Amino acid sequence: MTAADTSGAGVLAGAGLLDRERIIAQPGFNRWLVPPAALAIHLCIGMAYGFSVFWLPLSKSLGISASTACPDLTLASALFTTTCDWRVADLGWIYTLFFVLLGCSAAIWGGWLERVGPRKAGFVSACCWCGGILVAAVGVMTHQLWLMWLGAGVIGGIGLGLGYISPVSTLIKWFPDRRGMATGMAIMGFGGGAMIGAPLANLLMNYFKTDTSVGVWQTFVVMAVIYFVFMMGGAFGYRIPPAGWRPEGWTAPAAKSSMITTKHVHLRDAHKTKQFWLIWAVLCLNVSAGIGVIGMASPMLQEIFAGSLIGLPDVGFAQLDAGQKASIATIAAGFAGLLSLFNIGGRFFWASLSDKIGRKNTYYTFFLLGIVLYAVAPTLADMGNKALFVLAFGIILSMYGGGFATIPAYLADIFGTQFVGAIHGRLLTAWATAGIVGPVVVNYIREAQISAGVAPGPALYTGTMYILAGMLALGLIANLFVRPLADKWFMSDAEVASLQAKSAAASAGPSGSFGIGRGGFDAKAALAWAVVGIPLLWGVWVTLKATFALFG
């Protein structure tokens, strides 16, 4: 009896619908069905990057045509007010909560996911992400900011973390022969979610907008339903290979010694090393600079270029009427999508380049080039050069995405591979921290400038750009001090042998393909890819269309 046979009807009879045992692949299953399942989830939760399209409409949810401002409004009072419109900075905390909860939940529940399997994790992720958006819709209807924070930020943020990590180890197991490609496809989906979600949200808000509503809560409800359907399809599309499975005809390659180290650091010791915290700082500072820009991409473009986006170069943002603001909001949504496109491409380009030039040199490139681009961004804005401004931020966002794709390999270079997955999970707390630092810097400096009388325009963001350049300079210094570990931190050969012996015993039994994983790109796989590919292509088309409008 093969391993696949032992995972058949006898096991399934006692397994629940969401149990790990229920999703062990059977003979005839095509492994190319798993990546689109992962993309279905990641493309939905990736809308977290596009939430900036809601900030300006929500800042007028009471006044509709203009914000109902209250000069004495504080962050605490904004949480409960029903008579004052929220400030963009108050709303930006939702974006912060997204990534704080993402990093924390990924670190906390990563081990649980490995035990229960990706289907249950994907199911819980869908319930949290979509349920959180529905709670946020109630918050908009009742004008209660604390409900929006709790729903989208906290509950949704937990869904983000579980959804983000749900397919990674599964894809590595299905594609041991193409690990980088497999995990890259999933991470690409998270980076590309805003490219679909941002223009979709803008279309829905314009459809639902009335004289008494900005159309946001209705948009939340519709998107939550759409996302729930797609995420459930992804969760129930997950399968895991049986123990001992490997692609037919594939043999694991001999170990190479091209890494900085061929030894291994135990999980219990990794955080005790200065290298862990230096790399933590490298990731945190790179992400902080990029994530703040993503969170304010739509308002930033509208306020900096205003009328010039629609052929009225001498008209500032405050002088635009409601129809003109709706037009530039559509273009700005395309800008957010374009940044998402760069985010996707950077994950493949920079990770591939790091194999050739090394991880440390790749991060040197991120920081040096990023410093230059942030430093010249105010000049490009003052010049009104939309093309160079957009290109600069596109490159910045490509390095933001590339940082996520490169960091696991950086950790493997320094700490070895035995515990790199768990170490990476802990390092994602840097993302959680960056989710606070980046948006707070961008949002509150903007509010401070407005309070000081600075009108919407290039000057509103000049100081922010220089501060973000300073963050990257600190990251450059941290990267400079990353060195190979001293021998005292590495496990002995006996410890490594003991761990590997336990793993071998746990997976002892027959090995082979068991008739699983064959089929290639057959009709069923083509249909699954079309389900996620068509929305992705639509997002690319809308993004490119908006790009032409931006530069037209």
C-alpha cells in the first residue's frame, strides 16, 4: 500500500471538513492547482495596500462635499464623535493596525498553522478579513471610528497574518524543485491585491455615491462578499502532499556550500545575536519608508498634482469642484495600482538579482538608491514632473517588495536553514513595527503641516520625504554592520544530526510521486488560473489605462 493509499477513505471518514487529514492529495491530483488557490487568498488580502483610496471619501462622510471639521478634535475624541468628520491621520491608524496585527498573528500562529493545515488557516483568514470589513462598514454607517479600527484594523489584521502565511510552507512542499518560483507567486499576489482592489473600490464608491452618502460602507459590504467567495475557493482548493511525496523523476540536489554559512543556529539562540536585530532593523527601516508611502499614495498624488492631473495645471486641490475631485481620485487609484505593479515586479527582480550580487549588496542598493529618490522627490513635485515622480516612487515600491522577497534568503545566509522559517516568522515583528512607524510619520507630519497653514500641494510632503530618506540612511548603517556569526552561536554537529534524525523518523515510509502532481497545465488547472488571472489582468489593464491618463 502506498502513502497515498493510507491517506484515503479510511482517514477521510473520521476527518472534519477543515482538518489537515481531509486535504491530503489523492492520486491524480495536479499540483498546479495549488498556486491559484494561494493567489485567490493573497489577491484579496493584498487590498490592505490599497485602502488609501478610502481615506479622502471617509474624511467627508458627514459633510459629503467637504469635511465637517472640528478644530478641537483629538485622536481620542475622533474615536467616538458622531458630529465631526475624521481626519486622514485618524483613519490611517487602520492601515497601521493592518500590519501590526499581520506581523504579530503570523509570529504567534505560525506553529498552529503547521499543525492544522492551510485549509483551516485560510478559512479563518477569510472569516476574519471579510468579517472585519463588514464590521468596518457598520462603523461607517454609525460614524464610529473605533468600530472601524476594531473591524478592519484588528479583526481584519489577524486575517491578513493568517492568510499571508497560509500557503507558503504548502507551496514549498509541492514545489521542492521550484521553491523560489512557487512562494514568489503567492507573495506576488499579496503585492498585487491593490492593483485590483483600489480601482474596484473607486468604481463601487462612485456607483453608490449619493447626496447623503460617500458610498464607502456599501463598497465595504460588496467587497467583503466578493472577497469571501474568492478566499473560500482558495482555502478549499488547498491540498497537501502525503508524507514522502516528491515530484516524479526529481531527486533532491546535493547540498551546496555557497552560503555564508553551512551551519545552523537554533531558534532559541537566533534572537540573542546582534545579527538578528541588525537584520530586523534593516527590514523594519526599509519597510517603514515604503509602507508609509503606500498608505498615503492616493491622497498624496491628488494633493501634489491636483488640477494638472486633468489638464488644469494652475488649479490647486482646494479649488477643484466635486466632479473634478472625483476624476483625479480615479487617476490616483490608478497610481496606487501602478505602485502595486512595481511592488509585484520588484519581488521577482530583486530576489533574483540577490542570487547574483548577494543579499547584503542588494540591501545596500535598496538604501542608497532609495535615499537618492526620496531626496529628489520634492524637487520633482515642485517641477510638476509627473512621469519622473511616479517612476521614482515605482522604483521605491519595487525595492519595498524586493525587501520582503530577499529577507528569507538573507536569514538563511546568516543563520542556516534548519530554523529559517521560524526565525523569519519572528522577524516579521519588524513589519508590525514598521506598520506603526511608517504611516504615523507620513500621516501626522501631513496633519502638522496642514495645522501650520500649508495648503495641499508639494510642500505638504517635502519634510516627510527627507525624513523617510533619513530612515533609509539608518538602515544602510545597520546593513553595514551585519557580519557572519561567531562559531559559538552554531549548533554542534551532534545537535543537528539529532534534529534531522527526528525529522527522518517522522517521515519514514515509502517515497515517490504516488501518481500525484502530474498533469501540468491541463484544463482544470487552466480554469483555476483563469479565475485568478482574469481579475489580475483587469487590474493591469486599469492600471495601465490610468497611467496613460496620468501622463496624458
